[in-house]
Amino acid sequence: MTSPPSRKPKGSFKLFPKRARKGQLAAEAAAHEAARPVKRRRGIYLLPNAFTTAALFCGFYAIVMGMNQRFDQAALAIFVAMVLDSLDGRVARMTNTQSEFGAQYDSLSDMISFGAAPALVVYEWSLKGMGKLGWLAAFVYCAGAALRLARFNTNIAVVDKRYFQGLPSPAAAALVAGFVLLMEDLHFVGLELSWSAWFITLYAGLTMVTNVPFYSFKDLNLRRSVPFIAPFLIVLAYVAVVSDPPKVLFGLFVLYGLSGYIVLLWRWRKGRPISIVQTTVEPHEDK
């Protein structure tokens, strides 16, 4: 007698159904892809680095004009480099295109525009006739700019953002270039002002590597409302600069170059800490 064919009990089930296995494999594959390190494309942002390149060109142009004895154009090129240098960081933050490459490129451009260019221009204009004292003063300025930029990059996270540690290199360059531009405008010969140029160059170079606090204007909030008198004061400042740029620009940067020592004296008189280095580390920001 033949036995009936075996049937699976009605309540039977597979431990790993086919559809469930597919879903589990897909989930494992997705988890594996998520755990894999993301490879970002290594590239550079065009817009902010274009401003940095333009500032670098102005520094190079200033050196060429200084070698060609066109000192007024050399000084103006340094001031144009200052304007472009102030724009590249703001453009990078506005367009969210900050990068470590941009920060390093900006420092190298600053070294040419605000370190080498002013030193070579003032040497060709006035310090050449002083012999060893002349080129030593130019070298002190150039080395001070390099040390100032290196310290800025390493201390950017531990310095009070309201102040610069030492005279900023663009302001130091404006102090030297402004003196050259003013004397050229007044038709003075550089060799007649050798000691004045020597003192200003040495002062700017040494002040860059001091710990003297210079106000950075970084805590000014341009988005909040201001009194009605503020736009009128801006118009007056613009008219003053346009009326006689050599005198006004040099005067402004002389005041700024001395302001750090006034702030230092004020902090000392008030019993406040002279050092602007903070004990708490803040997030890194590109220059």
C-alpha cells in the first residue's frame, strides 16, 4: 500500500525568506558604502583666489615700477593690493568658498605685496645711498613681515579677534608706501630723506613682530542699524581722501601705526592684561 505524499504543515515558514534576504543584503551594502571614507575632489575656488592673484600682481608690479624708478606708481600699486587683499577673504566667506589652499595662497601673496615690495621700493627710492645701513633696514622690514604672517597663521585661533598681535603687514606696507607717495607728490628726492625713510622702515618692520595690540575692526557689525550721522561721516571721510590722497592716506596710517602703543598704555593704566592671547581656543577662520 503506497503512502500518501508528504505535505508541509500549514504553519511552516522559512527562517530567511528570499525577499528578507535581499533587503538585508541591500542594507548591509548601504552601510558599507556609508562607512567608506568620502573622497572629495581636490580643487581650488576661482573667485576668491582671483582677488588674491590680482593682489599678487600688484605687488609684483610695484617691484617692477620701483626698479624702473616709477616710485609713485609703485606706491599706488601697493595700496591697490591692500584693497584687493581686504576683499578676497570677504568674498570667500560670502560665497562659502573658504579653503586651506586659499589661506596659504593669501599669506604667500601678502609676503610679496606687503613684505618684499615695500622693502625693495623704499630701498631703491631712498635707502640705497646709505650703504649697509640701508639694505639692513629693508631686510629687517622684509623679515618682520615674514615673521608677522607666520605668527598670524599659527596664532589665529588663540588671539583676541578684536585686536591684531603687532602691526598688520598691510598697514606696515601702507606706512612705508604712503611716505614714498607723499614725498613724491611733494617733489622731494628720496636721497634727501634717507634717515626719515630709514626710521619709518625700521619702525614698521619691528612693530610687526611686537605684541602691541592694534584694533582689528572685526567686531564691527555692518548689518545692524546705525545712527543717521554714520553715513554722513563716511561721505566726509571719502571726500577727505579724494581731495588729497597722499597726505590723507599717510596721515591715517601714521595714526593707526601709533594707535597700538596708545592702546597698550591704556590697558596698562587700567590694569588689564597686556597680552591679547586667549586661553580658550576658538574655531579656525581663514584670513
